[in-house]
Amino acid sequence: MLTILEGSTFCISDDRGDIAAETSGFFAHDTRFLSRFVLRVGGAAPLLLSSGRVEHFKAAFYLRNGTAQGLPRDAVSIARERFVGTGMQERLALRNESPEPLELRVALEAGSDFADIISVKHHDFSLGDPDLALPLPPPAPTTYDVERRQLSIVDPRGDLGTTLVYSKPGRLDGNAMTFELTLEPHERWELSVDLRPWLQEELEIFEQLDEERESAGDVAAAWTLRVPRVRGGWENLRRSFDRSIGDLAALRMRTGEYRRPLFAAGMPWFMTVFGRDTAITSLQTLLLGPEIAIGALEALTELQAHEEDQTIDAEPGKIVHEVREGRCAETWFPRYYGSIDSTPLYLVLLAETWRWTDDASFAQRLREPALLALEWIDRYGDRDDDGFVEYSRKVDSGLANQSWKDSGDSQRFQDGSFAEAPIAAVEVQGYVYDAKRGLAELAREVWREPALAERLEREAEALRTRFDEAFWVDERGGFYALALDGRKRRVDSRSSNMGHLLWSGIVARERVGTVVDQLLSEDLWTGWGIRTMASDAAAFNPISYHNGTVWPHDTALAAWGLARHGYVAEARRVARALIEAAAHFDWSLPEVFAGYARDETPFPIAYPTAARPQAWAAGTPILLVRVLLGIEPDRERQRLVSTVTDELPSWLDGLRVEGIRAYGRTWTASVERGRVTIDEGV
């Protein structure tokens, strides 16, 4: 399948440009506005020559005719060009390549079921369950206005629809616009189709589509010019960084109510705000400048819950999990709060953004939302007053698992049995620890509340001690359990989540070396990344979404944690493996790939329906550059510094990162003769 996107609008088709599969289509406002768009030339499907994305918002398909209806072989060359903006624009060109005149029929069948995106996702083999998914709506009625050359498909409820305007008159045959052609030798015939999705009332955007098509590339180029550039050094790292910039540019959302440089979570099913993903991606990409993190914090603050609503797992102070609009919001929810980690990660992001900006006014402005989020952690997050944050869904329609491993089968004991809710996920306790330490800094330095700072520091240290006692398992070399279940039993499978604990700083000092050994053990380390579940667990499966695969962002956070604890050689080993894996995915890391050992396969094995581009996968190479060069903010000195004290490996020599923005200035980090220097300016 081939996908193009612009913000939260996207189109999924096959490699010939046809939209015909159950999960393909043109989507906007979390609604499928085109579920069928099929080209036939001479009564047959064209044959593929070549196709691909030209830009993230544009694709081209080059085809040739089949031999139906007496057409000679390879007599007609066919080009389809597609652009996605607020709507979709299709340009079709046929040319008679033969020495004889040709008569042929061209048909473009169009249809829409106006299905919401979550219902479509349920028909996805890997992320849904097609056997149990409810049937999708039937195609809506189609009408054609001959004078305006306009095909209209209107949902039976009448509140939304799809309008297609053709540049040439045709005849409606069923649901297909047909054109009878006579082409002289080497004559070219062209057709353009403008597609407009509309909600409630018609939006006059056809004129805008031509303008959008002309300006889309300039907008993307302007953003990429503003972010840092990587030069020299290891080619794979440089190419991965550049590809990540392009992937993140494709995921920027600029429509709807969030007119900020926010990244959608991932293509295709998560082209919206996700609290957890938004926070983690913003943390990964602080190297690109603070605007992304500031915009994310502002948007998440606007979406913070202020009332309790069990139908959407909302409680005062809680940060949103997922936002939906259009038909999806009507069928399912406009906002859903079933995430145990979005709230502490929001606080972690706030503290880290302040360290990069020293913007006291911004931190002061978010004081009340931050304290409200802190109150949620202590009051609602800790349901049974045991000192840990745990989750259980309020209604059956909610997510059963509400940590980042949110698939229904992810919380498993070593013997394969399932953990019972409420569940205290191990990494979330680390996030809470980090959040309280970060808020203590803000309370002391910005809010001028030393008593609050001291209280939060005491609570963080008490959590650290309590956490170690409750989660540590002495068996199999010693490790932290995946979670505590509803009966406070340690969910005793080994997992990648321990890397998040290193990153957050909650790991007891005497345990750090053991945790490092576990993460890089044969059972967890594949050679490409860290498995989500160790290979000796009964539930381990290298192609299970959360029970044995490798998630690049997950492994990158572990690398960050390794570096923070002084395990720089190990951090470089992990970072290099991820970048080497990226080279096998055209330098665009996917959301997830299979957890086979490197010595078993000649390249990392793709996961069948991994999101790509996906925000925190795209953020991974950005974070790895920061980790490899040890780039950290020094707020007191108002500058960036490098924490690297040893000699860097030769594959990083010559690396130069220009245009890093912090404290209102730009910085350049460079590696020469194994040493990192960071200077102001380019």
C-alpha cells in the first residue's frame, strides 16, 4: 500500500493508485470520505510500471494498459499524480504510444461509506480483529450534476459528504464517471479531479487546492530549514536524521483547533493528538527547538480534564489520551482519557522544556495545570493508597491496558497468564518519580514555593525506596517486574520497560548495573534493539505487538537511560544498532519491527502493519544524536554543554550539528578527534 499525507488528512491506495481495499481510502476529520476510487482503461485494470511518493503529500503512478477490449499491448501509457491537502487532487494523463488511432473507454469509479476511522481500523489484521469487527456502512448514494461536472456523494444523514469536480464532462455509469476517447497516434488526453470533503456545510476549497499544491513544498522546506542540520560523520546517522525531519514534517498537524506545530501520533490510524505520544515525541525532539514542546504543552493543557466522566475515563487533572473528530467523535468519543502515563509525562515534559528555555513566565503560566495534574497522580492515579499509580478501565468500551503497551495481551506473567486489573505498570512509577523531581525544581526556582519543593523531593525519594521493595524480583539474575497486578503480585516477566526506569532515574544505585546487564542480555537484546518481552517468557512472540517485538522509541529511551547513568559505551552500541536497522527501512524507522535475533536474520524483519511515519519512531534518530553527543541544557550558565568525557568512536568523527536552538540562541555541536565541542552560533 502507498500512503500520502498532509497533517491529519491522508490517502491510502494500492501501488497503482486504486482505492479498493477494506482499509484504504481518503481520510479527513477521522472519517473516510472516499472508500473506492478505481481506474479502468479499456475495461481492465492498468498494469504497473512504477509508482512511489514524490513528497509526503504527493504520489505518482506510472501504468500501461492491459489487453482488454482489443487494445494492443502497451499501446497506452498512463500517468496518475495525486496530491493531498485539505482535500485531494488527482491528475490523470493518457497517451497513445502506438502508430494507429485508438478508441477506448476510461472509467473512474468513486464511492464513499463515510466510516469512522476507528471502525475501519478494526478491520486491520494486526491492530484490529476483522473476524469480529462490525460491518462497515454501505456506499452512500451518488448523484451527478452534468452542467457543473460535479459528482456528489452524501451520507444518508445529510451532515457530511464528498464532492468530486471533473475538468472534463463525462457520463455517470453506475458509480463510475466514464469518458469515451479517440486518440490519434501520440495524442495526450488529460483529466483532473478535485475532491472536497465537507462537514455540515460546503467549504469552498477547490480554488485553494491549486494554491495548496503549489505552496505545500515551500511550507515543508521552510520548516526543514528552521530545524538543525547534521553534516559529516557517519552517513547512516546523517541520513536517518534527515529522513526523520521529513517524516516529522509529514506528521505536522495544522488543521482543526490545534494551530500549533503538533505532530500526529502516526500513520495511518493515529493521525491525531495522543497525550503519551505527543509528550514523548516532544521530549525526543527538543534538539529541534523548544517550539514543538511548548505547543504540545499548550495543547495538552487545553485538553486537560476538569470533571469526572467514567464513560471516557476522565478525572480532574488528567491529561488526554486520544482526540477524535468528525464521524469518529460521534460514534466513539471526541476525547478519551484512558492513559495512565500521559499525566506524569506531561509534567516531565514541562520541567525539561523549562530547562531548555529558562522561560519562567511560561512555567508560571502552567503552574495551576501542573498542580492539578500532580493532584490527579496522588488522588486518582493511586486508587488504593499504596503509593503507586495504577489503572483499570471504568467501562467495557475503554482500553483494558492503559500504559504504552496498550494491547489487550501485553501484561503477562512469566508463565503466560494474564495480570488482573488494577495494574501498576513499572515504567509509570518512574515517570511519577521524574515528574515530582522536575516539579520540585520548578517550585523552588520559578514558583518560589520551597515547602512544596521539599515535599515533592521527599515524596520522590520515598517512592524510589518503596518502588524497589515492591517491584524487584531476585530470580533470573534480578530484575524489575513488568507490573504489580490487582493482588499486588509481581508480574514477573522481564521486559524493555526497565530501560524507561533508567531514563527516569528511579532505579536504586546498586541495581543499575544489573538492569543494564538484563537489557543487553541475549533474551532481551536482539542486536537491532531491545525486545519488549524476554525470549524466555511463555508469552514471547517476536511478531506480537508488545510481547517480543522491538520498538525503536522504547530502545532509544533505554539508550538515553544508559547514557545518563554513565554507560556510554553501551548507549552507543544500542544507538548504532538502531541506526543500522533504520538503513534497512530506507532510513525511516517504523513504529515497531520483529524481535528476531540479528544472527538469525540478515536484516530486521518488518512488522506487517507498523505505522510509518510514526512520531516517536521518527523522533528516535533525533534523540540518538543528542544521546551520542551528550547534549544537555545548563540552565544556570544559559548554554548547552556536552556530558561526554571520553573519546568518541571514529564513526562519529567529523559529525556537526548546526542550528540547535536553546535559550533564545543557536548552537553548533561538533566532533573533532573524538571530542565534542558546543559553541554558540553556526
